[in-house]
Amino acid sequence: MELSLESDAEALWQDTLDLLAARELPEATLAMLRNCAPTSMADGTLRLETPMRLVLKTVSKNTSLIEECLTQAAFEPMRLEVSFAPASSPARAQAPSSSMSRAEVDRWTAATAAPRAWEGTTTRTIAEDTWDEDRAAAERAEEARRRRERNPLVEDISHTASKLTFERFVRGDENDIAYQASLQVANGMNSTYNPLFIYGKSGLGKTHLLRAIQNYIAVNDPSRLCVYRDASSFITDYTEAMRHSERSAAAALRQNYSDIDVLIIDDIQKMAGKVGTVGFFFDTFNELIANGKQIVLAADRTPAQLGMGKDAFDERVTSRLGSGFTTPIQVPSYELKLRLIDTFCERMRDDALRENVSGLGGDVPEEARQYMAERAGTNIRVIEGFCQRCLFAATAAERAGRQITHEEIDAVARECWPTAGRTVSIEDVQRAVERFYDIDHASLVGNRRNQGLMEARHVAIWLSRELCDRTLADIGEHFGGRTHATVKHSINVVDEARRTDRAFYDRLMQIQESITGNA
């Protein structure tokens, strides 16, 4: 069987990928297979090209399963051949569409009729290509080993950090774009994600994704030198090198950072105000990007926000930070909290049973988990601890012949988020909003009506109603003597915006949690 249009091969390959996904092939492996482009299908063989050498090895490891799904999709026996095609090679012509003119179709036919590089030659098998790839991979691995030995920035991954993998990351609408971008970076598949900049408040999973990139590369592509540093470590690296009596120490540090394929820096907002460190970072950033190396960054705010307020980053730095792909991780909704709680409780219970750990082998009923999601804050690290304590209480209750109660869950929640119920004043709210929007008190309560001030004023009024035990008239008095109707209008504006604008909702929750401590 031979199909003349390349789109037929693409359709078959897409059907095969769907079948592989149903076989629960790891997402990282599927991502690499999606990077393969069908070139032709003839004589029972589907031919693919990939710009990634690592994909060849992945295909060889899964050949049997892939060809089984390929045969199932084609309804006849099929083989698979994959060849390496550098990304710089000319793009293949697209298949004709109904919108093309006859002349365009004729040009497409002539182009695709030209013999391909592999036609008229002996076709190499996957095994032969894999043997060559294994030899090249061994050479790359040996070179990577020598580079690691020379570079003190490369450290062993700790047991705790090694658990932060893509497979253990709990996904939801709030974090899925960041997850997908991180997976692309780990696979080395998309240069548009450079730098990849992930932002969001503390405890939402930024570090998990950064470590997942590091862990994935260490296991699947160890020839790439990947270094993870938090901002504090980066600052220490720089200051110690500058204090060293030997000038060569600074030069060595620059050389070590330049000899990295993937540089990951967490919490870069901590560099604010450290002029020397920021300058060194800026130079390192430019050198790595210029040499085609990957940079991944995380912070608690956007690049633009890093350029605002006291100790702001210079505009030349923030423009570079935002020059690649910037994506948020947002505070978890009830649905994601419930998914997290389900996952954490199941994982902890299974670990306890496997490792014979007493006290955590019980079961938290579904209704109790739903109530836990209602009571939980938004910091995922704290939610995990909350789950462990509730699972311990549920196991004890199970031994006593009963189920964990709402009162017991409430007690644990109060201990995990002790300041969630404290009394909040309107002045507390105003100070938090002024800090967040970087405005003074007179502007917040005054009559100026530019867009930034209006949002801050609406938010402050809404939070005062939400968190303070005060009447609308009292709230109005604290905001320049505004009327009951004006206060009510601000509340309605925020209620509408938080339902329809996810970014606004995220800002609102960030301010609220800075006040209540419910994070």
C-alpha cells in the first residue's frame, strides 16, 4: 500500500499517538514522539523524521509497542523507521488544501515528487541507527562526565529533590500551561521557551516544576549539563568569588556558569537590590542565550513587577527576563485543592503500606476529603502537611471504629493556618493594598480616578467588606467618606471581575492571603 499525500501519513501517526496515550505511555515519552514528523508511508512502513537525537533512543526502547499501535491504527501490519533530521534542514512542503489554486497544487506535486535523500539507497534499520546513536551518546556522556567533574556548580540531586518529577506533579487549569512549557524545555524541543519564566506566589509548585526539569534531564539526557540554583545560592556564589583574594576566582565562576547547558534559578526576586549580583546574572544570561543554552527562571511576580517599587530590577534586566515565554501558576481552586488532597492522601497511604509505616494506613472518606478542600488554604506545601495530619487522625478514628469528623479536620486546619481567623482591621487591608499596588494612602482614599488607582480602591473596599466586621457605612468613612451606594458599586465591580478574570482573581487572592496569612 502506498499513499500519495503526506497528510495520510500524518493522520495515521496521529491515530497511533492516540492509541499510545491510551496505553498510559508516560507523558514525557509521548511529548518526544509528538516531535516526530511523518515523511511518507510505503510498503508497510511509516517513515518519520525528528530533530532530536534522544528521540531515536526513545523510539528504539518502545519499538514493539509503537509498531503494535501503528498496526492497530492502519488495520494491517506496519513497521516504523525514524531518521534524524537537524532542525536547520529545509521544511517539507505542506500537503495541498482545497484553498490552493491549480498552479499551487502542480508546484506541490513537483516538489514532493523529487526523490528524498533516503530513496535509491539502502534503508538503515532502527537497530543500525540506534547502534550509531548509542556510540555517539556514549561519547557525549563521557564528555558530560568530564564537564561535571570540572564544574563545581554541578551537584548531586538529593533524595528529597529527586521525588519532584513530572509524574508526581498534580495538574489543573491553574498550572497546566507552566507544566507543558516545562516539559517542552526538559525535552529540549522548543527554543521559543527561552528563557522560560514561571511566576506565582510561594507554595504553588514552581520549585516542583524546576526540579522536574532537572530530574528529567538527569535521567533522560545526561549529556546536557543542568544546574539548579536558588537565588540565595547564586548570590553566595558571586559574593564569595568577589571576596576571594585570587582574581582568578571570579574568572573561574564566570567560566563555570558559561559551561552550563540548562541553567535553572529559583526565587530570582531575592536578587533585588544586589547590584553586583544582578550585573553578573545579566552578563551570564546574555552569554548563555547567545550560545543557544536554555535558561529557566521562577519568581513570585512577573518580570514587569520586578521592575517596580523599592530595589527594583533595572529595565534592561526585566526586558530580558520577559523576552521568552512567561507563564503563571495561579492559586488553586476548590477543584484543584480536592485533586491535590485525593492525590496526597492516596500517595501517603500507599507509601505507608509499602514501607510498613504505622499510623498512616487508614482511609479518609470522600466526604471528609471534600470538607478538607473547603477548609484548606492555597499553599500546596502546607496542604500536603494538612493531608498527612488528617490521614493520621483518620487512621486513629478507623481503629476506634468510626470516621474522622469535621471538628477534627477543623482543628488540624486551625493548626496549619493559625492566623486565618484573626481579627482584621480596615487599616490592615489598606496597608496591604497600598503595598501591593505601590501607592500611598492619600491616593487610595482620594478622588483620583485613573485605572490603576480605581482597581486598588475597589479591591480595598471589597476586602474590607470580606475580612472586617464593619458596616458599609463604616467602610465608606475609611475611604474618604464615600457613600453606601459607592461602596456597594465597588463590591459589585470586584465580584464580577473575580468571576470572569482569572488574573484579577489571582491578584485578589494574593492580597487577601497576605492579610490573613491563609497561605
